[in-house]
Amino acid sequence: MRLDGSLTGHSNAKRLRKEMTPPEIALWLALGGNESGLRFRRQHAAGGYVLDFYYAPARLAIEVDGDAHNHGNRPERDATRDAWLITQDIRVLHYPAREMLANLDDVVRQIAAIAVQRRSIFESQSPPPPPTPTTPPPPCGGGFGWPRSITERLTQALAQTPPPPGGGARRSLTEGAATPHS
């Protein structure tokens, strides 16, 4: 299931990518060089919300919570967003901004471990890809790559239609050559 964002969410995400905080920048740079080769998105629109970081194959969101997340109506807004994300089967990891600066390597290792674990769960749940053919398909029997029965039916239908205006020539489907219409 794809996680799409609203138009407002996309415009907010674009703006927030330019206004990342130092702890978010530190995490973004560290996630980009993680040993597991995981590719995260930053400031990703999800519905009407913007996730600080998102790893789609594991349906994993990471939020860096600065001091602003503890004031005003932010705790309620964050709880509402997290509840909606849970309904979308997305796990949210919250880290205090000061943790990014104090223990960045440990945070990245923890995020990567959870991401790899969740990705393997989702990969095992997805249906296997369709089998690839081991032998090439048989050649078609008619002109233009159509099966012979279709070519024969079209040839018969053309033979029964009146000639084009002006008595011009018509091409045969099987030979590709112009034939006069009788």
C-alpha cells in the first residue's frame, strides 16, 4: 500500500526540507550513510501530515521531537497523527532532538535494525513475482504478429466489404501486397 500525501502536505514537505533543524540534518546525513544501505525519504508527505523521515519498504516513520513538540497543542496533534499512521500500518519512532546530538550512532543503529526487521516482515507477506518464461513464446501464425485465426477473420471481413471510393487497391493482410478489389 502506497502512502500518499495531500497537496498541502507536499507543499509543506518541500518547505520543511529547506528548514531542517540541526538534529534533523545530522540524522539525515547519518541515515544516508547507514551500513545496511537503507534509503530513507526526508520530510515525506503522508496524508495531511509531514513525516521527518520515512522508509517505505518497512513502512517506518522517524520523528525528531524538539522542544516545540512539548508545548501548546503539539502533543495532541502528534498523537492524532500517530494514531492515523497506525491505521496505515506505519510504525512511528520518536527520538528527542537532543538524542540526535548526543548518541547519533546508537540511534542510527537502532533505526536500521528496526527497519531491516520490518522490511523482512513486509517482504515475506507480499506475493511472489510472476514466474519468468523459460522458453520463448511460440511464434504467431498471421501477419502483423496476430494469431492466424484473427488474420483469417480480418481477411474474410475485408473481402466482403465494398471497395474504397474511387476503386483503389487494398492490401492483403497475409501478404502485405496491394491487390485489386473485384
